[in-house]
Amino acid sequence: MTSYLRIDHVDKNFIRGGAETKVLSDVSLSVEKGQFVSIIGHSGCGKTTLLNIVAGLTRASTGGVLLENREVNDPGPDRAVVFQNHSLLPWLTVYDNVRLAVDKVHRSTKSRSERHAWTLHNLDLVQMTHAKDKRPAEISGGMKQRVGIARALAMEPKVLLLDEPFGALDALTRAHLQDSVMALHQKLGNTVLMITHDVDEAVLLSDRIVMMTNGPAAQIGEILDVPLVRPRKRLELAGNTTYLKCRQRVLEFLYERHRFVEAA
Amino acid sequence: MNMPAVNPQPARAIEPPIGKVLRLQSQRPKFSLSRAAAIGGDIAARVIPPMIVIALIVLVWEVLCRRQGATLPPPSRVIADTWDLITDPFFDNGGLDKGLFWHLSASLQRVAQGYALASIVGVALGTLVGQSTWAMRGLDPIFQVLRTVPPLAWLPLSLAAFRDGQPSAIFVIFITSIWPIIINTAVGIRNIPQDYRNVAAVLRLNPLEFFWKIMIPSAAPYIFTGLRIGIGLSWLAIVAAEMLIGGVGIGFFIWDAWNSSHISEIMLALVYVGIVGFVLDRIVAGIAHVVTRGTAAS
């Protein structure tokens, strides 16, 4: 079986002070090129750990990640990450934050002026050209996340990893950004792996939703295909039966079968 | 949870007014008489209190030292005694008989050399200690012990090693000011947020790029705290060191004045030492302010 991105029997144990905790247990997942896959689960279930393993920021204890049939162990720009808290460098302007990534990734393939144009092009994709000379502290949370997305897109990643990208935003900004991400996915055809804890967000954006059981030793509980045609319109979907059915399935999984157990 | 019910239109509709508000803010405020008066009042509020306090101190000093049997001269006497030194800081009669400008500049040159060396070595060692756990465990106890050694205790050792006053003084400056630079740099490097390290990892920055593009800017506020403490300590140490090694320098000038019982000259020199120390501190603080703009806020 060959898929674009394959997470193959991944286990992750954290060892702290002699005590071993199993975070992920036998997680296997295949993602096809151009697919938008969401991973949903209660907090503490190891979603972010799984994303970090795909990003190469954390090593799997056993098992591995294959991208185009090559094992990936180290972080790299082919798996660009949009971090939850934007992670822009505060001493650089918006432009320079993106340019840093462009310069590093495209140094050998693009000339100076091409890199400049590519930086502006990616800022334009997320509609942030107007703030290119501002520093991260001078723009809003939603704008920072847009710049984070522009920085990741500018690396031309094979897989775009989104770690709860809208988690820290208010509902209106979040909806606006979700629409932007959908439009970008439509336009660029990226393969996307997104962590979320928002059911509507998962159903609206994804082709497939991976539902994770509660930790410790979290597993993939269920994988749901979302057979909604694209482009999707938020308003039209509000009454769509397929949409509501998918939403219902995820809600049932999260709140009936795998309710969040309060840690004592 | 009611995401489908959220209408994206309002979010877009809000945008233009936001832009308008920003434009209004960025407009330069018009100059007006009331504004000028407000600025003037602000300056006066800052300048007048220290002026009054200084005047009071000088007055008390004058009154106390005017009495019979006072061991120190009053300010009026100090100014009268040192009028030649105040009005002509640039004279040079050869040897050690020079104006205060030359003494101060000689001291500043020593500080500049020792401090520059301490900054470079201190940031490098601090980076090493901050970045490598092994280096921290190995070096940190040594640093913690050595940094408590008083500056002048190093002087005999450096005189023995260099057999010359000039390099010995520079070494004393170096060894005095390096510890806060090392320790603060190390703390700054250790406090680089994991987020920035993740960004660097995803971008595959090499160690040199990581040093210049992430480490130095991220640790800059800490490094400059160390540099600022360092410049203060250097200036403290130079006066003491020069008293012992002799030659041209403000420390020697003070010692020489004491030996010739020119108490007024000592007082004048102290004023200059204080002002120069203050200016040095402000210069480093100013550079820090410019360099770390934007780093503090995230």
C-alpha cells in the first residue's frame, strides 16, 4: 500500500523520573495527496504529540512516518507547521518573518528578486500585504495566524501541518480564517493535516476526520469520510443533511463513547 | 458550536471602519500652543526637582564645611581651587601633568579595550553555557566562585603575569565585567522559547544562522542587561586599578591629588567620574533600547 503520507504503527512513550507514560498507542493513518485531514479529540489525548511526530519535532518511540515512501525523522520545510500560537519572531517585520523562510528554503532555486516576489505573493494569498512592514506585536491575533500560514505556504510544503491554528481566536475571526484556509486549499491543492477540537471546524474543512480516543495510550477510534462537495459554503451547509449527519457522528464519538474524563 | 449559523459577512463588513480608525491614529497631531505648553511643563516637572535637591545639598555642604576646623573644603572653595582645571581640561605639560580630559580619555580607552574584550568573550561563553548542558554543569560552579573575587584582588596576579601596568589594568576591567555578561547571556539563551526553536528546526537553520537569527535577537534583552551591569563594574574597577598602577588616568589623578593634599581636585575628579559613569550607562541603555525594540513584546 502506497500513500502520500503514511503514519505507520506509531507508539509514543514519555519517560519522566523513571515513570513511563504511554501517550500514543499503535497509530496508523494514510493521507492521500491533496487531502484535508483533521485529527480531533479531547485535550490531552496526544493530538499535538502526533502532529509533532509527523513534523519531526518529536521522535516516535516505535513505528515511523513515511512521506512519499521515504521515512522522515527530522523536522524540515517539506512538512511546514502553522503553530497554535503563531510563533512569529517578534523582532522581525511581517515581511521579514516570511522572507526568512523563503530565503532559507528557496535560496538555491530562486533569485533574489524572485524570492522577494514570492514573499509578497504569499502575503497576498493571505491578504496581509497591507501590514508587511508591521511587527507581530502591532497586528491582531487573526492577522498573526495569517502570517504564520503565509510563512508555511511559502515553504511549498508537501504536507501542511496545522496545530489548532484557530484555537486562540474569537468566533468571527475564526470563521473568517477558516474560509480563507478553505479557499487556499481549493486554490493550491495542498495536503493538509490539521489538529482541532472544534467539531464544526473539522466537518467544514476536512475530507476525512480522524477521531482519537482519550489518553493515556490514545488510539485512532474512528475515521469518518466527509463526502461534501467543494467548494463548501458555510451558510448552505447549515441545513445540509450530510453535514449534519457527519457532525452528529463526531459529536456522538466525542461526547458519548469517549467522554472526556476529568483528571483526578 | 454554532459555527454554521455564524455569518461571515459581518466580519468582512467590519473591516473598512477598522482601516479608517487606523488612518486617523497615524495622522500626525497638529502643533498647538497648548501642546507646547504641556511638553514644556513635562520637562520642567522632570528638571526642577533634581535642580532644587542639588542646590540644597550644595547649600548644606557649604554651611557644614565653612565652619572652623572643617576637614573638607566647601563647594565655593573647590571651584576657586580647581578653576584652572575646569576651564582648561586640554592642557598638556608633558609627563603626568595633563588636563582632566586626557586623564579621562586614558581611563576610557582602557575601559573600552577591556570591556570590548569582555563583551565578545562573555557573549560567546554565555552562549556556550546557555546552549550546552554539559558546559553549564562544568563551567557554572567555576563562574559562580570567580565572580565573587573583588576586582583589585586580580591586580597583583595580572601584574605578575603581564609585568606591565597597561595590560594589567585592561585585564582587571575584563575580568570584572565579564561575569554578569556571561551569566545574563546564558540565562537569555536558556530562556529562548521552544516555539522559536521549533521554527528554526522546521526551517532547518544551521547553527550559525540559528545563532544570528534566533539566539542573539531573542536573548538580546538579557545580554544587554549583562552588558549594562558590566559597563558599570568596569568603570568602578578602572578608578581603583589606576590608583595602584599609576600612569595617566583619572584614578591616578585622584591618588596623585591625595598625595599632594589637593582635596578640591579630588572632589572635582569625583564629579567627572560620576558623570562619565552615568553617561556610559546611558549609552549602553540607549543601544539596548534601539537593538531590542520589538523583542520584548511578543
